[in-house]
Amino acid sequence: LETKPDKTDLRWRLVYPLLFWDDVRKYANGVGNNPPLILSIVREESYFDSNAASSVGAKGLMQLMPATASEVASKFGVKNYNLSNPSNNIMMGNYYYSFIKSLLGGLDVSAIAAYNGGIGSVNQWKQSLNYSDTDSFIEQIPYPETQNYVKKVLRSYWNYVRIYSGN
């Protein structure tokens, strides 16, 4: 489209749907995560395909590695879960995001980058990069895939907030 439609145009809701919203909100609120941000991660990780599987073995809506899910389950006392179950996957993804965010000073941008590039990488970048603000940090992320991932998640987040504000 040459001119972007107004935020109330229903076409936006087709591109930024609220699929799995009840589970996202429930589990995000349960651990202090931002629900629209978690929905944005789901959108970018799997585009709401609960059967998504990556070539390296990540599974489900939030594309969790089985080993990561196992560690998270142990930390949060989860006995039974199935990463192919949308509700379980969203629960485990929220636990994981909450955990990495807590290790990274409570900063969402750092946690988003770590969700894609790993906690060790983000800690290394925070030590070695010369940045003055969040935008500068994002622009200097040395992994193009992670830099683009952070930008896409934040773009989705701002669109969700813009489109659904007041709902």
C-alpha cells in the first residue's frame, strides 16, 4: 500500500492477530512479562504455527529447544509439559523469557536479543560494544540475524500496542 491505513483499519488485525491471546496474557502476567511483547515474540518465532519446528530442533509457538525447556521446567517446578501443546509452549516460553530477562538486568531489549542470540552473546556485547542508548545497542549487535530479530519483535510490539490500544 502506498499509504498506510489508519490504525483502526481491520486489515491491520489480519497482519497482527491476537491468536492465543488468552494464554499469552495469562502466562505473561503470571511472571511479570509484557503480554503484547510476548505475543510479538510468538508472531516472529512461529507466526502462530503451533506445529512449527526449526532445523535445529526448536518447537512450537515460542520455538523452544527441548533442553532449554527442560532447564526451565526444573527452575520453575513444572513436572509435565508438552512443547507441541500451545498452552504449555506459551507457559514455558514465558518462564524462559522471564528467567533470561532477570539475568539481564530486567531489560526487555536485552532479553529479546538473548531469546534469539543467547545470554552469553548478549552479556559479551554489553561489555564490548560502545553504545549510549538502546537504539545504539541494537544497531551494533554483531549478529545480523539477532539484530533483525530484535527490530522485528519491537516493530510487532509497537504495532500491537498501536492497533489494540483501548481494547
